[in-house]
Amino acid sequence: MILIIDFGSQYSHLIGRRLRELGVAFQRVAPESAAPLLAAPSLQGIILSGGPRSVLEDGAPRCPEAVWSGRVPVLGVCYGMQIMCHDLGGEVRPARAREYGLAHMTICGDSEILNGVERGRELAIWMSHGDQCVAAPPGFRVVGRTDNAPLAAMEGAVSGAHGSAAAVGLQFHPEVTHTAQGDRILQNFVTRICRVDPEAAGRDFIAHAVAEIQRAAPSGRVLCALSGGVDSAVVALLLHRAIGDRALFAFVDNGLLREQDRPTIESVFVARLGLPVHVIDAADRFLTSLEGISDPEQKRRIIGHMFIDVFEAFARDYVDVTHLAQGTLYPDRIESVSTGGPAATIKTHHNVGGLPNRMGLGLIEPLRDLFKDEVRKVGLALGMPDDVVYRQPFPGPGLAVRILGPVTPDGLAKLRRADAIVTGEIASFARVSEIWQAFAVLLPLRTVGVMGDERTYENVVALRVVQSTDGMTADWYPLPHELLGRISRRIINEVPGVNRVVYDISSKPPATIEWE
């Protein structure tokens, strides 16, 4: 077993995912719960995750002393490296310039953790830190540096009551896909440093999920909330396989959908997948409840509560509905609430932190520990059509979080039309498979323009196009200028009330994919 001590990083679960892909058993715990597992006979290594705090703060999370006993190797990632440096006699200071996003590290020494990566070359890495190690602990050597971080990777050993064991610190995040050869780096820690012999996990996720659903709902009906995306579609097929006709499928038209969302639901789920879908028209209720609301967290909570109200009202027509099934993924949970460590709330997802404290239905979330690309693999294994499996993600709160400021019928009309233009143009792009999401955002700004020799004072639309693997990190996509120009011209010419289009070139982090 590898023990992951979770200090609250948004990426902590990704470390577990990479270990799972290597076929390695692991447990992930908060620092205050780690002590019993540090004595487990099966323990072969420890990974200290990143986190949102500063090791220099009073009250910042700390390691149990047993981590430094010398019993097993330790890998510190970002905040975990800073704790290692701080506890073992090095020095941590606020960085001269904070680093968020892509950086390039020069490998500058022989290294076990970087074995197989050519010394002297520059390695693309993903940074997310405000502090940095400026002096390594005694006995440690620097094996990687960047222009901003002279101590980006270090190796040494820790000695304690149980002997001496290897210790490695990485200021960057090897677990995210934007770090080149990050999988190899983690594999080096597991196989070369911890001497773990990975075995294939051999777990059949579909069979496991079906069994879990059957245990959770041995009788009665389960209401499945459909959104039109791959997540809820996979849940629907798992539910149908698990309990057959005891599953009810409902899609809520909340008035916050794109132009083709409702027709897509009716054609895909009813005609192609053969699932009997009940369409609930609740647009007026949602839009009335959102009237005048600008705060994005309040929008999400209102939408989450309203969804539950609508589903509970629908379920009352069936006396034996006991549970609600939904397509919650791990990124929804880690951004909304802590799932094992002191993670910060990034945004309240409508289907997690947006749920009311009191619910009349139990929750079934078979995908709660998966990422989007893992869900897509399950969808393919279930025989789902490719166009559903690879449909771009769409936020549960819909266009409400792509209109900055209050949601109005006029704003929705503008955004729907602009989004349809973006979607249509991107669909014909030769490298569309490289794009994770592409959409329009309506900004609460008006700018001066000139149309037909007349002065205009109208809205701004932002384009957001990103590439990602799992949604936890993302980088802006460099669309060809010709395509950007065509999208801009069409939006300005075809969407009344818009006279300016801008392109978002920020990565996640420090930004998120959605604007709200």
C-alpha cells in the first residue's frame, strides 16, 4: 500500500488515480487520520499532497512525526515538499513570483525520481504555488530547477527510529496531465524507490457499480436525473442494467439550456438508447427563482435546491421512489466540499454543495470517484454511441453560470445564439477532438462600437476554448486566427446587442474552466 496524506490539494485524488492506473493499492487520508496507517505492515511508501495553505502560517496542516521515522520512502508534492523542507531543516519562503500553470524545469543531477528523463533537458511541468523552498534540508541534493524556483526537485534521505529511507520533494505536480512524463515520475517513485511490484487491479467497474446500486436500492424505484451529458447517460445505463424497470428517467427543462439540448435528449435517450424519459418543463420556476441574483454561489445553490424540489415533486406521483441517482464526478466533489483533506471550496457544484440539507430521497452516485475520461471509458464499455460519449461537458446549472450577473430572458437569448455559433464552427474544426470545451460567456459589460456609421453601446461576449484530459487542469486552446475571426464576425453580425468578442487565454489554475 502507498499512503497519500491529503493536505487539501484540488489534485490529491489525481495522485490516487495515477496509482490506480499503475495497479497499486493506496489509501488517501487527512493528516490527522494518518497515524494508525503509518504503522500498517503493508505500508511501502508515503506521498504528501499539495494543499491551499502556506507552511509558514500558524495552524497550517502538519505531518505526523511517524512520517519521518525512516521506515518507508516519502514523496512530497508542492505543499508536501515544503513541509518536508521545513520539518527536515531546509528553508521555505514566499516566492519572489508566484507560479501557476506551465513552467519548464532543467534536470540538473542524477536522479531516481527522474530516471529515464535525459539530464540537461527541459521538462514541461505544472506549477501551483505561492511559497518555495530556497534551501534544501541537510544531505539533500537539487535535481531540478526552473528560472523562478531554484529548488524545483530534490532528493535525499530521512533517518529516524526505524532506520533510513529515501525522501523526494517535487515543487511541481507530476499527477496532472500537463506535466510531461508525470506518469513515469510517479512510477519511478513506486517501483524504483518504494520497490513496489504493481499488480493489475482487475476490477470490473461496471459489475461493481451494478452491485452497489442493487445493494443501495434492493426494492422500490430509483429516479435518475438526466442532463444530456455523458455522466448522467452512463448512470442511466448502469441503473437500467442494475434494476431494470424499477428505474425512472427524468429530464428537467430549466430554461437554462442551449438551443439543441432538449431535442438531443429526446432523440438520443428515447430513440437510440431506448430509455423512457419523462421531460419536466420547469423553466418558469427556475427563471423566477433566479431573478435579480448575481452571486455565482447563490445561483448554484438556488439551482441545486430547485432541481431537488422538482424531482421530489415528480417522485410523489410514484409511491415507491426511494432514491435519486445522478452523475456526480470526483471533480464536482473536490471543488465543492472536502473529500479527505482540508481542501478549499472552489465553487459549489449544484449537485453537491448546492443540495439542500434535507432531502426526501437517498442519493446514488456510482461515478463519484471517477474523472470525465474514466466515465467515457465506462460509456464505451456499455455500448453508448460515440457522439454521446464524447459530447463536450456542459455545466449542470446551464447557461446561468455563463451569464455573469443576473439571468434574464434577453441575456439567455443572446448567449444561446452566440453559443450555437461557437458550437457549430468548432464542430467543423479539423482538430475538434483535441478540444475539451468550447463555449461563449456573456459579460456584464457594455462597450462602445461603430456599426453602419452609428455609435453602439452593447454587450461583450468572451470565447472560452480549452484542452484537458480530466477537467482538473486545463490550458487555453490556440485556435487558428482565421477560425477565431470567423466566429467573432458571426457573433457580432448575427447576435443583436453584441459588438465585441474577446478570447480567454488563461489556464486552470489559476482560472477555472467556467467563469462562474
